[in-house]
Amino acid sequence: MEKIQIVKIYDSEYETTYTAHIQKNGSAWIGWIHEHPKVKCEESTQEALLETLENTLYETLEADWEAWDKQIEEDIKSGRFDRLRKETLEDIKAGRYTDL
């Protein structure tokens, strides 16, 4: 295996930069995203690997956001936020808040 290279991938939709670690392994290229361990890919060329990493990262982020949205909806429906909502409204009525 060759030395690991670090490549920055900027995601304009989420305005975040991710760190791709890529490495030539025999005739193939392997890579992973440091911030998202689920994102691991292998391709025959460095260019194809970077494209696949970027696409897989985007798909993973979208799946994570969808799961987050679904969980929030379930929590709202189940009443898990009712106490927080009540406390927040009481704080607002009592003037215990700061405009941002």
C-alpha cells in the first residue's frame, strides 16, 4: 500500500468541508471520509474514487437527515417535546429570553 493522501471535499449544500483519506492499494484505490466512518469506497482510479466518495457522502448525509427528520416527527407526535414547549412558553411570558 502507498502512503495515505488527504483530500478536502467541500459540500456546498451543507457548507461543510470533509476530509477524504485515499490510498492506492495494488491496482485499486480505496478511500474513506474521516468524519463519516460509514463512507468507504473502492475504485480503479483516483478520479473515480473521489467522485464515488463525494456521491456516497452526499447519499449518507441525505439518509442521516431523513432519519433525523423522521425521528423528530415521531417525537413530536408522541408528546416528547410537550414539557419543553410548555417551559419555553412560560419563559417567554415571564421575559426570560434573549433575542438573537
